[in-house]
Amino acid sequence: MGYIATKGRYGSLGAIAPGDFGAVYSAQRNEARRLFGETSFHLPGRTDINYPNLSGTYARKVIDYWRKDSKKVYDNSYRYGADVFGGLAVYNQWKRSVDALNSFLVGVIRTSALTVGDGLIAQESAKRVWDILDGVVLPMKGVQEAPTDWELVKESVIESVRDLATSSGVAKLLKLAVFGGLAYFGYSAYLKSKRGAQ
């Protein structure tokens, strides 16, 4: 289960960057397919879709992993805003998917996975887990690419310096001083809050 924990029986995350949700999810699916095989589901009007099977242990770890990561994003989603997800409709759908991951149904699948252990869980349950995770993980890609508050302040200061270099004036100097002062005091307050939290 190397793509679930950084240390484990099957290896580690290796070259995958922390927070690269899509890469971790793809690695988990590929690992599950390699370890447990796959099942083909016929969907009327579409071609068959293959889903990796899951052992009880692997299913529990995958569910717990994405519950934890999506909770972090969910708790900080006010910072990102709907635009990072591609719009309000996508953001609301993502929140519904996160709620589904934490639902009673997934709780039942997780509980039955505990009893199965290293045996395979029901194919329908494995399909359900992957379907829910598709809705949770894939929209989170924009979050990893979203700029932090400090990157936005830095861009603002750089823009002000460029404006100052192209035309002179007291107003421009005051603007630069204000932005520089805000950045300095904001960063100082941030460092103090980090020290206080430890």
C-alpha cells in the first residue's frame, strides 16, 4: 500500500510531490489494479468500464487517506474560492462528493472492509468507492495550483515596483512603501502566530 502511506510493505510515494492529488490517486488505482486485478462493469449505452478490485485493508486505507486530505481542503476551501475548482457548480458538486465520502454508506463499506481484511471486498463496493473518489479527487487539482496569500502579496509588490520604474512620483513611492510595510508586518504577524501555535 505504498501510495497510501509514506512507509509500508509495498514501498513509498517516491517521486510524487506532496499535494499532487491526481498523481497519488492514479498511483493508488494502478497499484490496486496490479495487486488485486480489475472487474469490468457493463453500463448500458456505453462501453464497459474497468474498476480495480480492492482488498478490505486497501479499501479502508484509501477511504481514510482521502477523507483526511479532502477534509484539509474542505476546511480551507473558503481561502480558495469556487474559481479554483472551475466554478461554483463544480465546487458545490465537489462538496457533495466529499459528503458522500463521509456518508453512512461509505461507513458501511469501510466497516465490512475491516471484517474482510486482506480478502477482496464486493465488486459493487469497490466500484462505489472509486466512483465517489473520482468526484472527490479530480476537482482538487486546481487547489494544488492555486497561489498562496503570500504569492499574491509578492506579485502586488513586484507590480508596484514596475510601475515605479516606468514613471516617477511621490504617490508611487508612497504606494510602494505602503505595500512593502503591509507585506513586512503581515509576514511578521504570520511568523508570530506560527510560533504561538507550536
